Amino acid sequence: MKPGFFVLVFSLFLTGCSYSDPLEIPGLDGAAFKADRAGCNGARERQIELLKENKDRFLGISENEIAKAIGRYDYQVLDRKNEKIFVYYLEPGPQCEQIQEPTNAESLVLYLNAVKLVKEVMIRKGGHVVEQSNL
């Protein structure tokens, strides 16, 4: 077989693996969510209950579809094995003054796997918690 055929088949395989449905949460105001950087204006805070009720709808959604629906994350953590963690603050707190400030603000935390699909969703106080190992 010709090498061009394998390249074509491989590229079709990658295209098929990278597709995900758009994020659809009835009642979510994506424009207001995007405009409320770090949750400082209260627009995200009004949507917390809706997000809690529909958090499983984020599962399997691609990084690109997340960005289209709710905008860029407030901060990102790169984990081992090319996994990413996106944090969106949902209410005002110290992060409004400086994004790196420790906070207890309610946060939407999305864990993405190596192929950039959401694998876990948490809504918690304080954003991403770094687990420390015993050395």
C-alpha cells in the first residue's frame, strides 16, 4: 500500500477522535459568563445552581467547545500526562484583586484528559486543590 493512503486514514482517524458535541445547557447565559472574568461582577454567581444541576453535561466536551460556550478559563493548571485543569471562579473574592490570590470563592473546575476532553467536573470552594504527597 502507498504511504499516502496511511496518512489519509490516520488523519481521518484523528479527526474522528477529536470531535465532540457542543456544550448545551438550557438557560446558561454564555455571553454573561464570558464577560464576568473571575466571577467578579456577579453574573456567574447567578448561574451556580444551574451549573450544579447540569455539571454532567460538561463530560466528554472538548476544550474548544468549552471555550466557545463559556469562554477562556480564569486559570489553568498543567497536570502530569498532558492533562489540563481549567478553573472558572463563580463568585467574587480575593481573586478579583489578583488572580493568583488564595480564595474560598465557589469555582467550576474542569479536568481534561490528554485528548482535550472533559473527564471530570467539580464545583467547589477555592478552585483546584493541589494534593501533596508524603515524601
